[in-house]
Amino acid sequence: MVVSRLRPPPRTPNLLSVALALSHPRTLAPPLLLLYLAAGGVAGTLARYGLGKWIPTWAGTDFPWHTLIINLAGSFVLGFAVRASETMPVSPEVRGMVTIGFCGAFTTFSTFSLETVALLQDGQWGRGMAYALGSVAAGLVAILAGMAAAGAAFRPRL
């Protein structure tokens, strides 16, 4: 008797599989998708710029409220878009325009948040926490390293 390996039945897509599918490195994007991504990116960039100028007019400048509000809004939009695309038919172009294009240009914090939640929902608590804490810590170190490199490279010459 020959025993063959059977693949398990396909699962309903979860947040992790959606996030990974949207960013798979070997997938070539069709030209129409690229146009949708660009349109979403332009909209996200302009929204970030506009809100970044408007929010400090009423929230003040003593704390980076504009960045916090934009990051939280981007996370909300990304979470909404991903969940909505699981329950209603949305074309890959529209999904990419909102998730990668708009949210990617509006804030990268939203993608970071989605990927962390996806790991946690997939039961990968250790990896999720390591990713969250490691990203924040490494991000702070990278900012300091970049500032130090720029300071060394662009010192005033006497």
C-alpha cells in the first residue's frame, strides 16, 4: 500500500496570510495594479501631509499628536480594509490601493501593527512580541545611528 502525503484543506485567509500575500517578493504586479498602488500612494501622501499640517493647529505642538493620530488612523483604515476584504468581494487592485498604496504612504506604522496582530492571532505570541518590541527598539537605534552618521558626514568645515 502506498501512502501519499495529502495537503490539508485550505483555510480561510487570516490576517497573516493576507499580509504575506500582499507583500510576496516573487509576485510580479500587473500594470493595472501598479496604477492603483500609485493612486493610493498619492492619496495617502497628500492625506498625511494635510493632516500633519492641520492637526497641530488644534492639538498643539508640545507632543507629536499629529504623528500619533495619523498612525492610529492608518492602523484603523488598514484593519478595516483587511477585514472587509475577507468578507466582501474586493478586487486585488482596490485592496492593494487601500492597503499598500494609501496606508503605506499614509503610515508604515499601520503595516507594522497589522503584521504584529497577525502573528498574535496566528498564535505566535513570542514572535509577535519580539517583532513589536524589537521593531520599536531597533527603530530607535536606527534613528540614532542615522543621526550620528549624518552628523559625522556633514560636520561644518572650518
